Amino acid sequence: MEYQAKYITEDIKLSCYEDRFFKSDIMFDHHMLVWFISGETKIVLADATYFFRKGDIFLIPRNQLSTIINYPKDEQPHKTVVMHLSTEKLRNFYANLDVRPKLSEGPKIFVFSNHPLLESCLASVVPYFAMEELPSEIASLKIAEAITILRSINKEVDNVLANFEEPGKIDIANYMEKNFMFNLPLEKFSYLTGRSLTTFKRDFNKAFNSTPQRWLTRKRLELAHYQIVEKRRKPIDVCYETGFENLSHFCFAFKKQFGYAPTELLTQVNNSKTL
């Protein structure tokens, strides 16, 4: 896979994927502001799916579980400018502001497609990628400018950007039922449910009477089976959106679980629909 990332600071990078696609299950440690120069991204959350293309701008909050699938498009690579809005930078920004964030049921991803002010701000950092580095003072100004623009566009972002709390202990069964399709280390799941890894495993066994790995594999395969039967989706698409890293492993686990390959199941479904 041809991937290039050029950082002008630790918080601002130009990201480029030349390959057919790149898939990853991610929990971001920082809020991510992304501007698309070319290519396409599909972002799958537990309860929503987003598509982003050339010119689109979006903000994805930290600790948001996501499946990210990046594609080249129109013979152009997948290329983006990415700005990390770190907790440190945000604390400095909000230090002298009287902002009291509220718990919000707002969007999981904030979309600002083709917004001229944000696009101008993010485009202004592109020339610096030709330099060895960007002076830290300029980088801080660019990030502060981006945050200021975000707040002027949508006041709801304060509830996300000015919230510095770490995840608290939550109901493990409810959380895992909603997020089992994301293939992340157990350490990440334990953090997001407000537990140590040892406590997570203990509470998980109490809730499901199973080890996390066995339960996760079964749930992902059941979801894949449902997607093929009810949505008539192709195995290769189902594979990457149900927590599997490659098609061969998915097909092996699927056949072991159900006794037939996912392609066989799809053929049966398609044949039954035409009768």
C-alpha cells in the first residue's frame, strides 16, 4: 500500500493513499478536522454511515468509534489535510472563555461541506508542506483560527471541543451491543467503558457469560449473515463493515460458524429472490 503522510507539525498533516482502498477501525485520541482535496471516504458508525468527497470538510470527535474506508476516485489519490485538535490546544483556547459544555445528542460527525471560511483556513496550510517545518507559532494560530471558525459556524461544537472529561463507567452490555462491529483492542473498549482491562474482562463475563473474543466473533458473523440475507450485500462489503480485517479470514470464520461460505449464501438468496 502506497501511503504518505507529511507532517508540518505534530497536529497538522497532509495524508495521501494511492492504493485501491484502505480500511481501519479507529478510536481517535484527538478531535479531527479533515478537508478533502481528492478521493473518497466512507465512515461507518454504530448507527450512521457518512460519505465524504472532494471539497468536503468534517469534524469527527475524539473517542468516536468508526470504521474508516478510504478510496482513490477519478484516478486521483485519496488526499486530505488533517488537523488534530488536541486536548492541550483546546484547553489553551478555552482557558479565558466562559464556556460550559452540555451533554448533547447532536451529530456524531459535524459536516461543513465546501464552507468557504474553513476551506480557506485549511487550504492556507498547504504551501507549508513544501517547507521542512512550520513554525510552532504559526501552527498554533492556524489551529486557533480553525476552532474560531468552527464555533462561528455551529455553536454546538463547544459541547464537544470544550468537554475534557474522560469516559466514566457505563453499562458494559449496552455499550458492547451497540459497538461490537468495531475491531479494536480490548484496551480501547475497557477505556471507553470506564474500566481497567482486568475489570472489563470480569464485567464482560458477568454480562455475557463468555470471553470478549468469542462473543465479538459470533456477533460480527451474525451481523454479516443478516446483511447478506436481508440486504443482499456482497461479502467483500460486509466483511470490512463487521469487524474483519480481510476477506479470507472472514470467509474462513463464516464457513466455520455456519457450514457454508458467504458467497454460497448470497447465491442462495439471489436465486430465491428470482423464483
